[in-house]
Amino acid sequence: MELVTAPANEEEFVDLVDGLVADPAQLMDLLREDHPFYNERGAATVVHMRGWVLLGLVRAGAVSDDTLVFILEELDAGIDPYLVAAAACALRSYPQPNSALAPFVMRALNQIRYHDDPVSFLGYADYSSGPESTSPVRELLLTLGWLGPHARSVLPELESIVKSGGLSKKALADANRTLEIIRRSEQVEENDCCKLPAGLASRFSWPGKARRNAESIGATVFEDQDGTAITFNEFFQGRPSIVVFFYTRCDNPLKCSLTVAKLARVQKLLESHSLDEQIQTAAITYDPAFDLPDRIRRYGENRSVRMDALHRMLRTTGEIDPLRQHFKLGVNFIESLVNRHRIEAYVLDSKGRIAASFERLHWDEQEVVDRAIEVLDEKDEVTSSVAPRVTSSMLATLASIAVVFFPKCPICWAAYLSMLGIAGVSQIPYSPWLQPVLVVLMIANIVSVWLRGRATGRMTGPYLVTLGALAILASKIDSGSLKLAVAGIVLTLAGSLLTVVSSLNSRDSSKTVIC
Amino acid sequence: MTTKKKAAKSSRKMSSRAAMAVATDEKATTKQRVKAMSQAPLAVCETDDNLQKMLAVVRNKDEAVQVRLAALDTLATAAFSAVKFESCRNDYIAALREVAEDPSQEIRESALGLLAGEKDPFVQKKMLEGLKNPQKALVPPEKALQLLSYDVHTEAYAVARDIVKNPPSETAKQEALRLLAADAKSAPLFEKLLRDKDEKREVRQLSASALNALNPDKLQEHAREILLDDSEYEDIQATSLTALKRFGDEEELSKDKALLKSVDRLSTEAKSAKYKRSAKQFLQTYVDKDKDK
């Protein structure tokens, strides 16, 4: 979604945002870091622009599940007083206060309290410091007050901040009011206590067929921490990878520096699972023109990153645009320098395709490793699992049918085989032991369809197969019941087919929001 | 005992609280107050009353500039301890922004410098405005560029390039180049300036240093060529020698006969003893290394 006319300057941007208050969808689109309106703007200007958009959403009454992730992102990893204050203010317009939001507000309070600069919402890029001005700490305290009973979990932490004597006179008054509100508020029953809204999109997963191929960047040349050149395909094809983005001049310690330090912890986790040779890692810089090999090597070393043939710090030797488009990176630039970026980590499959992404909010190392292990395990599944799955299912089903028609005596066996004489099997001796084997195979088919049914959440198939098996067994006990035998075969065939189709469909559902 | 005598007595060995009292006492002399200010940082954020008194001194245009500057220093020292200063920061930053447009240039520059150190967006906005429109400038262009260089993420590169093309002063040009030393796109500009014998020495040395940060391989290339050039200035050759010595490839340098010959000439013919010494050290490192092999 692009707006028709790009604003030539900040004044025009302000008019545009004010005009878009009636069109919240367009307004929300302006929160994308890669929006062209942020091209070639200084970082401080981008801060003002994004802050103004957040305040525009408040005026529009449009803070919703869709916009929540942008607000939480600012509280989670923001260090700019104006943006944190604007995010805290915007959160108070969210229609569903929830206990899961309180830790974000508290974390922001702990992070910004030593940079509690005066900010003003009176106008765009306003710096008035009169009584109408506010500050990030004051806005966050107001937001905790707004959360009221939902902020009970952070009450001890807030009390400790107040006791520390660190708050300014004005903020202290706000803090005492907030404490009073939270203490007085009655405990609320929350059905979904401590859960973020289901629509909060910060982690995505793509099943095999929905993954975009990496052809467009296959030939992109990188240089690693030692100056060794390697293409995207050479490095990223062959085994799954965990990829993060960073740049050495990032001045937010909660973003790039922490991301690369967390990558080092990811590497330790891989080592502890003995997967460091099967899953590789890479940290790619957004700022390849400045981040030369020596610079990225030292940056990695200072954060304990393991660097070798399978684990590399990388810079592109050419333009970063192809990479930016392929990963749909949440980043923008002024000339070659980053002016704003989000937190982003990716899991690539063995073909270099994006299998999962973790965006905006801080990601958990174990969760990323677990996702990479899933991708590693699917390596065999993706390439060869579908056909065997169908084949094994059909063989097990055939076993059920064979049970029905299994001959009772050597004479019947000879009669059956004589019908197959042209296939040359008429000499096979009667084998009574084969019947229990076929029954075991039939039971194995039942177990298999039940397991698949539980995995896909679709149980019709397993029920049909079980009914079919019972019917076949009943027909064997009541030897004259052909109807029961036929019903058993039909039910088994239908159930098995349904289970296989459900299982395949569940793999094909496209981009899935995990949380 | 008069106030002045009391102040004089107490200023000899004052507790930070006593120093605070003298520092904010309008009846004490400028000298006494400035001295007391230097002992007051610990007390300035002890109470809100102390903070407001100190901020009042900074804001008061009728106070002596030395006293106001000393008050700014006191606050800056106190602010260094971020945890202890937490409750005071908001009012401190507001006061700095207020006096950033003070009639006194010294006060303005001091306040703007303190804010720029905090990467304050207000200062960045004012500095860029002043560079684009000199009538709005709060400080001279070289100072504005210096303050902008504290944060690489400003929009200053384009303005700095314009200043390099049409510098209002030599100092402004050099400050603009210092700022551009973090701009990867400016590497070709630094190459050009480094090789331009008509440029001032400071500009060429600054270019060598910037090029080393932005494109060290290019600097090695140019440094070698500068050393091979007989008509090049000695001090620029010495800078090139240092660059090769610190960042060059040892293996390649020890095999480079032409280069070693030029350095040998510098070690005997240089006018400055310092440069001769530097060249000899270089030869000791690389010629001996070659012999060892």
C-alpha cells in the first residue's frame, strides 16, 4: 500500500498524517521501517515522523491488534525518549488492557529511566518544556495506571523504583498516583491471562511449498570476517541456517549489539545439541560500505561469536538492495547509513529459502534453535517424505483388505493362487503365519492414522479406519458376513485416504502467525 | 562576620553542601562562587531545592558568565553519574535547551555541547538549520559541524559536502571533513584530497586518516605511491610511512624493493630528524625481516 504523493518535507508529512487520521490503514502502513517516506531522512527526523504517526493513530482511535506490535516493539527495545513516550501514550488507546502488556511497560520504564528527557506532544518536533510537556517516564507511569489491575504483577518492581528515590519530583507524584490506582483496583479475572493477542504478528513460519526461492540473490557475493568471498548459494545452500542482521554503528544496545550477542548464545545452544555442524549461522550487516571485514570480525569477537567456515559474519560486496528485497528487511537508510531498523532473525532451509522469521520483539534463542531443528528435520521430509507416506499408508490398507480375503485352508490358497497363475506365483506354499502378520500391519495402520490425525487435528479419518478394522475383524469371526467385510474395506480405504490428504494439506497452509 | 568573609572562610575547605550554599549565593564574589561550584557536584542533585537553585543560576542572564559556565560544569559533572542524577535529568535537559539560545555565545556553545553529547535531537535540528540558513545559526559553522559529528545518524553529510566544496572558512572545511570521515561514500573525495599537493597539509593528513577508516586498502595504495614520489612533501610521506607501518601487509612490504629504496632515501635526506628516525625504524623492521628470511 503506497500513498499517491510522497511528502517533500516534514511540514507536508505532518499535513499528510493529519489528513490520514480518517484512514487508519494508510496511517498504519507508515509504521513500516522500509516505507519510502523514510528514505534519506536523518535518524532524529525518522523518530519524529514515527512518533507523529503513533500519535495520529491515537487521534484516529485506531490502536488495534494490528498496530500493537509496533507499540510493543518501541517499549521492548526503544531507547529514544520521544518514541517511547509516544508508544506509551498510544498503548493507552488500545481497547483491551491485558496483563501481558504490563511487563513491556515495566521493561521500558527500567530502560528509559536514566534518559527521562522532556518531550512534548503539542506539535510536530515540539520542544516546549512548560507544564504541558511530558516525559517517557511519566507517560509509562500513566500507562501502568491505565492498566490498573492488569499491572498487579509489576507492582513490587514499581514500588522498588519509587523507593530508590530516583524519580523526579513530577514523576514521583505520578508514580504514587499509579501505585494507588493499582493497589486499589480489584483483582480481575482474565480468561487469557498473560497472553498477547493472537493477531500480534512478530513470528512467522512458512511451510515448504510456500517458501520463496532464493534465486534472486543466489549470486550475491558476500565477504566474511576474514575477507573471504562467498556467494549466497555457496554459503546458504546445503544445510539450514540461522541469520540475523546488524550493523556496527547501531547506537541502540538493545538491538544490534544484543542481537549479535544472542547469536553467540544460539551457537552455544547448537553446540550443546551437537548441531553446530548441521545448522550454520550468519550475521549480515546492513551497512556493508562501512562494515569492512576487520570491523565485523572485531564486533563479533567482542560479543563471543564463533567464526569459522559454517559460522560467519558477512557483508555484501555490492549493493544491499537485492538482499533487502529478498528478506523484506525492516530497514531504511540515509545515503548508505541506517536511519531506522527493526530487530530481525531468520531461519533458512537447506535451499536458502526463508522458513521462519522473528521480527520486532526480542526473540528467544531456544525458540529460534528449536525452529531451526524443525527445519533440519524436515530436510528429509521435504524431499522424500510425501511419496513414502502415501505408499506406506496404502500398503497398510492393503493389509487390511488381505485379512478379509485370507484363505482358510491350503485348498482355498491353491485356488486363489491358480487365478494368479499368469504371474507365476502359483507355486508359493500355503503360509498360515501370514494372517497374524497382516493383522499386525492392520493394527499398525490404525496407530499410524491416529497419530497423524492428532497432529493435524482432523480425526474423521482415524475414526473411519478404526470402524473399518472392527468391521473386518467381525467379518472374520462371523465367516458368512460378506457385507461386513466389504463395509470394513470401504471404511478403511476412505479413512486412510482422508488422513493422508489432511496430512498433506496441513503442510501446504501458507504463512502462519505463530503467536 | 560579613557574607563575603563567611564565604571566603568556608570556601577553603567546604563540604559539598556548604559549597552549594556559596555557589548559589548572589552576595558572594564571582571567584568564590566559581571555586565553590567545583566542589558542589555531589550536592547538586541531593535535593530538588539544590537542583532548582543551580538551574536558576544557569538560566539567570544577569549572573556573571563565568558563574553560569561554572554552574553548567557542575551540573555536567553531576550528570556523569547517571544513576544518582536520574531524578534531576529531566529539568537539567530542559534548562540546557532553554539556554542553548542564550545571548552569551559561551553559554550557548557550552549548553549545545552538553546536549550534543547526549545526541539530543533539539541540538541536531538547530545545528542543521543554522548550517542551511546562516542567519539562524546559533554557533559558527565549524562548531555546528563538530557538534553534529557526535552522532553519525544525523542528516549532516550532504551539508558537510557542500561546505567542503564552498567552505566559509578553512576551519569549517576541516570540520566538515572530520564529519565525513564516517561517511563511506566520501572515500573517493578523501583519495582526491590526499593526492592533491595544492591542498593544505592538515587537510591531506586528515584525508589519510579518514581513508584509513573507510578504505584501508586504498590508503595503502596511495601511501606507497606518495613514498615513491620524490616531489612529495616530507610530512605527508612520513604520515604515509606510519600508515604502512601500522596497517600494511608485512610480507608485501618487505619484498617491495622500490618502496624500501624510497624509504632509505628519506632516512638519509629528510630535513627533519623525526622523519629520518621514522624511516630508519621502518627499514629496521622490514629490511631486517627480509634478511632473516
